[in-house]
Amino acid sequence: MKYINPSQFLILIIFVITSYVSNAHDMVPGAKQDSPILLKNGTIHTITGATIVGGDLLFENGKIVAVTRTIDPPKGSVVIDVTGKHIYPGLISGISSIGLVEISSISASIDLGEREALNPNLRAEVAVNPDSEIIPVTRANGILFAHVTPLNSRGGLIGGQTALLNLDGWTTEDMTFRSSIGMRITWPSDPQLRGFQIDPSSVDDPKKAEENYAKKIKELEQAFADARAFWKAKDQGNKVLDVDLRWESLGPVLKKEIPVLVYANSVRQIRDAINWVKKEGFEMILTGGADAWRIAELLGENHIPVIIGNVNTTTRRRSDAYDTPFKNPAILHKAGVRFAIAFSSGAPNEANERNLPYEAGRAVAFGLPREEAIKAITQYPAEILGVADRLGSLEVGKDASLIVTNGDPLDIRSNVELAFIQGRSVELSSRHTQLYEKYQKRYLQN
């Protein structure tokens, strides 16, 4: 018998793991639309207008050209009878790590961000793996777009630039719908918040924790002060100025071309973040927002939209009612705060992002009107991310990015039967369907 030493064994294990992780999925991206497509006799949920029962929807060259009761098929068009089916805009995941994480327990498959505290020069779309097995799994449940967000490791502040991707393409260039949507900021951890309790005595050294919190905020403020100084010198034509990609990348934020996406959860974090952006003069989108319901009035007064990360989750405090996270969207809606629902706040979620519609469904069960829940994963994220001119509803002139379902997409019993991204027919098979078909044969053979 031949033995190998521990170092050889470790190399073998790493080889096996990385070989598995690097495998590409077998789904072929859709071809560009080459003829008009007419969906007939479906229930069309336009989102921004009335629902048309038994209506027709026509799209050509990737754009919707007609949505009405009856449409005569143009010459050479493909007619698809969707009687008894429902037509919705493609769902949008407001915050995502899809394509950046394959298996969260295997570090070789994680490319969420860097370990440094300040990384504004990072671009999320560059790191996305277009062959990720998670992409077709997510797409099969009607999620056609994902706002991919870099995430700092513990203690990081500026994660980098976010990007909105369509979930079908050969390369990251094919998939990038719009880059530099915003700049990811992770607000320093609340020193008084530990697990399910707010109790300063539970912190090993409360005074030191407070000092560290203040230090992190100062570090964030200094980063933007340095960036301003850099751009001031650059605008004055300073030829000897050293190039610094970090400060270069903060230019769009300083010029108010893109917002900052601040990840914060506690009341203190959210309030401090609002005060900071007001002082800096930035546009802000709040992500996470576990305590947003507690200060909904403040968010509304300052016109700050929220991308809620996780509805179907546990409470952050032992004193909170069990349904606190479930009611968060309904409370924000009642207060008039613009919001979208995401499956996560950008942390590794592996293949579970396919459950996005059920996050919205949980909110419906706890007070959010169903129409608002649908908008929270279609129209509202499109508006918050600045792409509502092309996505989020079924209107003439917008992209033909839509799904056909056999029921309510918020109901786990419903299935997506057809999907189109900018008119391209998208394959709905995935690793899940392949395994289903494989093991179904086991019983047919007996």
C-alpha cells in the first residue's frame, strides 16, 4: 500500500474542491430575438396600470411594442398561447451576492470583496462568475435581474461599486445591465447591539467599543475628505498628482452621480448614517434596515429609500415580537417610505436567492397589500436603482424582460413556465431540474 504525507493529501483535497467549484453549468444563454413574439390570452399584470385579463402582449427587437386586449399577429411573428397563465415583469433582486459566492464554506469560491477597509475602486460585475450553478437556479424562479453588491470582510467600510446584472449571458459583459449603480458602505457595527440583546453590560469593554465605533466613523469621513482633496487638486490641473484609484472611484459619489448604499440595521446606525449623508450631501439608499420600522418617519422625512434585507428571518432582540421582521415592509408602506424587498443584504446566501418571491409573500401574510409586495420585487427596486425607464413594469417602450407563470409568483406552488430577458428566450432548466429528472428515472426503472 502506498501512503501520502499530509501536505500531499491537502493538495489533493484543494484540487478536488477547486475542480468542483470551477465546473460550469450546462445552460446555454438565449439568442437575440429575431422575430416578433406575441403572447396571447394571458392575464397581464402591468404593475403600473390595470391588470388585463385575457390580454395580448407583443414584443419585438427586445422591446414591448403593444399591451392591450387583442393584437393581430404581425407577419412572421411567433404566437404563444398563454391562456390561463399570468404575465409579470421579471423579478429584481435588490441586493445580491449571486455570482460572487458559489459555496460559502469554500473560500476559493468566494469573491465578495477585499480585506482592506476602503475599496471604492472595486467593481462587482468584474468578479461575477457567469457560469455559476446558482444563476440558473435563481433564474428559474422568475428572478431575471440582480443588484450585485461587493461586501467587505469584518471591519470594512467601503465595499466598492455595485452593478445590476441580467441573469443570462456568456460573459460578465453580456450580463451587465448597468454598472456603478451605487457605492457600498458598511456602517460600523453598533457597539450596543450583540445578538438578540441591546445591553452595554454584555460587551466586554463598552467604553472601548464606543471608541472604536467613533474611530470607524472618523475613518470613513477622512476617506471622503481625502477624496475631495484629490479631486480638487485634479480639477485645478495638478500634473504631478499621484494616481489613486480609490479616490478616483469616489468621484461619482462626490459629484452626486451615484448614491451611497449604506448597510445599517440598528436605529443608532441608521440615524447616524442619515446624519452623515446629510452633512456630506450624498444621496443614500438604506440596505438591511432591520430597525427601519422603528424610525420610518425619519426615513420618510429625508426621502431615503430602503432595500429590506430578509423578511423571513428572526428578530434582533429578545424583547421583540416574533413577527417584527415580517411586519417591517407593511409599516414602511403605511409610513410612505419607498422600499424594495431583497432576499439578503448582500451576505453569502448561496442558492437560496431563488426564494425572493416568498420573502415578499411572507410580508403579505403580515399586513402588506399583495400589490405592494409584487411592486417591491419589480417596480420599486427598478425605481430605487434608477432603471425604471426600462424595467419593473409591462409598458410599451420598456424592455421585454418578463415571465409567464401558472399562478401567483408569491405562492410557492406556482411555477415559471417561460422567461424572456430583453426579448431573448431564457432557459429555465437548472441543476435542480437536472437532479429531479435524474432521480425520477430511478423510480421509473423499478
